[in-house]
Amino acid sequence: MKRRDFIKTTSLASGMMLMGGLDTFALDSSSPITSWFEDSRFGMFIHFGLYSIPAGEWKGKIMPRNWYAEWIRMQHNWPNNPGIAKKEYDELIKQFNPTNFDARQWISEAKDAGMKYFLITSKHHDGFALWHSKADDYNISKTPFERDMLRELVDACNEFDMKYGFYYSHWLDWGHKGGALPPWDQLKDKQPSQKEFDKYWNQKCLPQVRELASEYKPSFFWFDSWSEIADQPYVTEAKIDELISTVKRIDKSCLINSRIGTKWLHSKKDSVVDYLSMGDNEFPKKAISKPWETSGTMNHSWGFHKHDFHWKSSADMLRLLIDNASRGGNFQLNIGPMGDGQFPTASIKRLREIGAWLDVNGEAIYNTRRAEIREPKWGRITQSKDGNTLYLFVYNPLEYDEIFVPRFRREPQSATILENGQTLVARAFNRGTYIEMPDYGVDQNITVIKVKY
Ligand code: JFZ
């Protein structure tokens, strides 16, 4: 689109919005570097590391199931901190040998689930790196496994045409003397000095991020912090700027998330990051115009927890994906592979169910944008970027004889159920479009109707 046309379209759209009634309009506010991210909508998040071996249980003691297994070093034996001494935790290095890990299998599972990008904990809070880091020794090359897991995954992503990015814990690092510990009162005396943290920052954090950006070429980073970062002295605004420019100097188009410093979330400073990360499992009720994502778990823990059986159903997770897509956001669904490198069976089952649904209905999710329509009672709506096609996700479709889409007043050309191609009666009436629901031929859970104008 020529720039002039773009301006015309957008000002026309906002002008018409003020007037209150419009037929269709294009809504594609994405910048060139984030459009792939918005088009993707669905990604895989992986939490894997030393903590995947104990999997929530240490010497017969089980972490409460509503805790995160990747936090075992700090939370085992709570509230005695740190729960596991570093020396003892590091015994896991000798045990780390996920012989059943197969990068191509992980990525093809993601691909079959309908996921368009892949995100993995390159280094979580424990400080252990899953690649052959030249900047720091505390990494996978020192384990019996030896192999460079990130390299193998990057190769598989390239083979399967899957975008990928890295989670990197820039604030907390329990593997380096200068890394920050959790911001808890009991740990006050054990926190690093400012000088020690600066050393960690300059000798480990920045060099590792540089290494990842230049040698592993991710499309995005997912830095991790949360609100308490606002009260700590270590990661200052200057450091955040430094971290961002470290990445951007290597690759301008590499995306950076808002959790790099959450005090900015929903503030002016948002403009320095490319996309917003919600809180864990946080699904905003309203549309947000900047690209955004929710990261969510299938059960409770991110890292594999062998006693965590709180699985969500595939239908529940599909709704989270649809809710987010209809509000302009992505969904990054987590898998916590087991210590041997395989996905848990319960996760695979859900990935495949979701994939089968997306195989038929994915057109209504990918490459769509949120529709500027009040959220209807019967479900959710997305629209094609040109605004000429609407996708209606009818939740519990058997409850409705007809559904109404406000504001779309042009005569629709056609309305069909995506799953079986069945044609529905649709007409423009009053201030929108009416669509008659069939009494058979609908998915009892979520039926998707494509309406062309
Ligand atoms: C962090 C990590 O501590 C956790 O282990 C996991 O990796 C998760 C994805 O991210 O935990 C958070 C971070 C932010 C919020 C909640 C948990 N938050 O902002 O709500």
C-alpha cells in the first residue's frame, strides 16, 4: 500500500468511527517488524533446564503443586532460603542428559499444533545456559549431554520454517555471584552488591545476549521481570536501554518484549519495546492496539512438575487463543518437557487436538486483526486485514437461532461454516448483519463462520 493510501484509509476509518456507523474498514496498524508476530498469533513456549530433572520434587519432598518447578532451587523447603545450596543444585549438571531430546520432533510437534513461532528458556533464573556459551561456563557443554541444544533447535526451526526467540532472565541469575536473587526479605543480606551486579551485567548478561543475537539470530527476545523490579536497584532504566541497544545494534528487527522492565507496562515507555507481555496466564478483557501476547501454561507449572495434574482442556486453551486473537493479541502456550527431553504425553495430546482444530479453522486466526466491534455475547470476532471478511467464533452455538454482528451493514456476499462449508442465511438488517444458525452441522463447542462482504 502506498503511504498516501494508508493515511487515507486510516483517517477515513477513524473519521467514520466517530460518525458511529461504518461497513468495513482495514485495521492493520502493525509496523513492518512486528507484522509477522501479529500474523502468527500462536506460539510455543518451552521451559527446560536443570530443574526439569527434579521436576518439582527434591529428596522426596514435593513442591506445592501451585508453585513453579523451575523455582525449585529457591523455593524448595520454603521459607528457608535459598532452599537448595548452589553446590548441591549443581549436582544436576552431572545428571543432565536428555537422551530422548530430538529438536526436529519438538519443532514438528509445534508446527502440527498450528504454532507459528517457538520460544525457549535460553537461560532461566538458575543461570544455566542451554547453549555453548563462550561468555560463561555455566552451560550445557559441561553436562554429559554436551550437545548445543539451542543450535539444534535453531537448525530445526530453519528447516521447518518456524520463527524462534529466546527467553533470557536478565535480572535474576542464581548461577553467577553478581546475579540478583528473588526480591524477598529473607534474601536481603544475600543480594549482590551493586558492583557485583555490574560485573554480572557486563561479563555475563550483555555478552550472552550479544552471543545469542549474533550467532543464533532469534527473531525476538522475551526478557523476564515483574512488578517488583521497580523497587530493586540493579536493572536501572539506563541498563534496560543498554540491553535493548545491544540487541538492536545486531539486528534492528529483533523484537523485544515489555517484561524487560515491567514498570513501563501501559506507560509511555512502552514505545521503546516492540510488544507487550501480559502477566502469566493473564488474558486482558479489552483490546490493546500495540502487539501483545499472553504466555500461558497447560497445567500450572512452567517447568515440568511431575505432580502437577491440573491440565486445562484443549477447548479451554482454544478459547484463550481465540479471545486473544479477537483482541489483537497472541497466545504462547507452554510445554515443560521432561528431564529425558520428551514432551509429557498429556501435553502432546492437547497439542494435537488444538492442531486438528486449527487445521480446519486456522484461517480465522492467522493473519487476522481484531475487529473494532463491541464483543458480542455469543462469542468473538476477528477480521481479515482488508476488513472485507469477518470470522465469527460462536461459543456454544447450539444456544442460538441467529446471531447479530453490529456495525457491519453492507449486504454480505456469503456466510459459511469453516468446518464443513455449509452455507448460512445472512442478511444486512438495521444496524448490522444477521446470520441464521443451523440446528445441525455445528461443532457443539466453537463454530467458526466466515462472512464475506
Ligand atoms: C516468570 C518466571 O519467574 C517463571 O518461572 C516463568 O518463567 C514465567 C514465564 O515468568 O514469572 C512471572 C513473571 C511475571 C509475572 C508472573 C510470573 N507477572 O508479571 O504476572
